[in-house]
Amino acid sequence: MSERKVLQKYYPPEFDPSAITRTRKDKSAGLKLQTVRLMAPFSMKCTHCGEFIYKGRKFNARKETTDEKYYKIAIFRFYIRCTRCSGEITFKTDPKNNDYECERGAKRNFEPWREAKLAEETEEERLDRLEKEEAERDAMKELETKVLDAKQEMAIADALDEIRSRNARHERVDKDGIRTDVLPDDAMDTKQQDMEDAEAARNAFKNPLPNIGEVDDSAEALPVFVKKAREKKDFGAALGIKKKTSVPAVALAPAATAIGPPKPAMLLAGYDSDED
């Protein structure tokens, strides 16, 4: 049985220590690919067998230093194998978003907090949006300036046309010998007629208005309607009810009122007693 701790080593007789040369390994080649122990940075699903790998599961991975860089920050790639089908899964670091990016062999599961974080506007996006809004604002301002310039040019063109037409008219008048400040006969007649109509209307309103309260006797008399009373129908006679004749009131003697008990008052005309 061999010893647990080797204290004695066997050197053959032909061993020559000077024949052993010390060699240095290439550090760049050694750092290019390393074997490291890591945990899955995110939950994923294997595309080969459909196995779900949860976040935090430990793997023996191969670490590779890529030639890509982000602001002089090295980007690393990791190779792991699926726990069920041993399919190769590759992902790399993403220093721009402080996260990892799945490349092949697996599909990253949906994470709502990650979606909300990606939906937030970053500083670069905000700067891009401000630059875009400023460019649009400049475009609108330029368009408004163009519209104002076009209106001004149209006004200037109209004024020039008017000046040219007036100059042409003056030149024609000078050649023909006709004055343009004298109105033609038709215009004079129309102006005179308008003045006469205005004077007639002014005189008509100056006359006093007739008194409305005065009544002309010569006018025909208006018909007069007289209200006629309607005769009351005797519904009692139609039903066979006879009316009793009224009893005239009798004057009492003064002596009878002096002595004796009071007598019942006489019934009023047209009213019947309870005995009847």
C-alpha cells in the first residue's frame, strides 16, 4: 500500500535535471478561455428539449473574452450545458443595460420587471427625443416664415399691378386728351337722382304725423255686439215637480208683541216648513 503523504520520490539513474527547460505559457491564450463556476443569471428555457433552468442554478462554464468592448469594458461570453439534454447554451454580458444577453441554445423567460425597466426612457433616448422635437419646432418655424413671405410677396405683387394699371391709364389719358377726374354723364345722372331721393325722404319726415286719437265721422260705423241673456230652463216642470205658491208676509199688531209668549216667526216666502 502506498503512502498517503509521499516523502520519498524515485529518480531513475538516467534522470538529468538540466535537461528540463522552464517554459512560459502565453498569458493571452490562457485568459482567452477559462473554466469558471457560475450561477445562471436569468431563468431560461432550453430550445433543444424544453427544459426550464431557473435563475441561480450553478454550472461549470467556459468563460471566453470576446473582442467586443463597450466604452473600453470587456464583454465576456459563457458556455454552459443543459442539465437534461446537455445542449450547449451561450450567453454574454451586456454592460450597456447592466444585464446579460442570451445568444443561442436557450430562450429567456418573460420578466415583467425587466419589461418595465426597458420601457423607461434612458438618458440617450431623452436626448434624442429633445433633438427631434427641436428639429420639428425649427421646421414649423421655417414653414410659418415661408407662409408670411409668400403673403408679403402677394401683397407687393398686387400693389405693383395697381400702380402699373394707374400709370397705363394716365398714359392713355394723356394721349387721348380726356381727363379722368371728370365723371361721365351716366354717373352724373345717377348721382343727381340719389340726391333728389334723399331730399324727398328728408322733407317727408319733416311733416307732422297725423293724430291717431282723432276719429273721422265720415267713416262707417263699426258693428256693435250686444250680449243677450239666456233663458233658464225649468227642469222641475219637465220632471213633474210643482212649485208651491209663496205666502205673503202679514204685518203683526203692536199689541200682540207687547204681551204674551213669543210666537214663531212666519216662514219666508218661497221656503217650506219641516212639517210640510
